Amino acid sequence: MDVPMFLVMSGSMGFGKLAVFAAELALRCRNGEHIVIICGNNAKIERILRKEFHFNKRVHIIGYTNHVSLFMDACDVIYTKPGGLTVTESLACSLPMAIYSAFPGQERDNAEFLLNKGAAIMLRKKTGADEGKVQRVAPPRFGRKNIQTGAKAL
């Protein structure tokens, strides 16, 4: 079965509003896509997500794993914070990145660099009635082939 697979990561400690983001992403998946969520060391968010997605066979919850590169190879895009290690691994795999929740400092610098090089898109929080939902802000050239080109250039 060849369906799109999305990888969601928020750092080894599972920071960010991962449950809200995952629920919103799952609602938008209407064509059989699969979502792999790696929670890192955050056992609490892992329990919450397992409970929330217990009956959704298209959402796969993973705790801490040493096999991140295998998941990256299997997926079509990664939704992640722009931490140094995740960004480096994603670029090495030529995995397109959709970035959210960049902390001030290194993560914001990483996000700005990736966006300027066309190696990622930024997800922004909507305001007003859709508070908490995210929207995609992407250049038209975003895609695996263009990310591979951008990653090789870096």
C-alpha cells in the first residue's frame, strides 16, 4: 500500500502542544494518509496520544526510539520544531520539513535559515475563530525533489 506518511516530532522531551497539533493533522488527513508521532521521553504525552488515537489505525504513536532515521526514510514529510539534531537528520535524509513552534535563539535561527534556503515551510498559528489551528505557509516549489536539491546545496 503506497500512501503518504507524515512524521511528527517535537524533540526528545516531547515539547510543544503535540496533542493539539496531532489531532488537527489527523482531522485533515482524508485520503488514507498515515501519521507517525514520535513522543521522545515524554511518557505523559505518549499516554495521552495513545488514548486519543486508540481507534485510529492510521496514527502510530512511538515513544523514545533509536530508529528515527528509519522513520524519516519511510515518511514523506516531517512536522517538527527546528532543533539542531532533527534539522540535521532531516536534511541528511532529504526529508521535507514543515516547521512549527520555534523557540527563540537557535531554533528561530535554524527556521530562518531553512526558510531562506527553501528547505522548509513554516506552519503558523491562525488567530480568531480558528485559534490553535495551524495553516501552511509554503512556497510553490516545496516538495521532496526541491528539498533534496536544497539540502545538497547546504
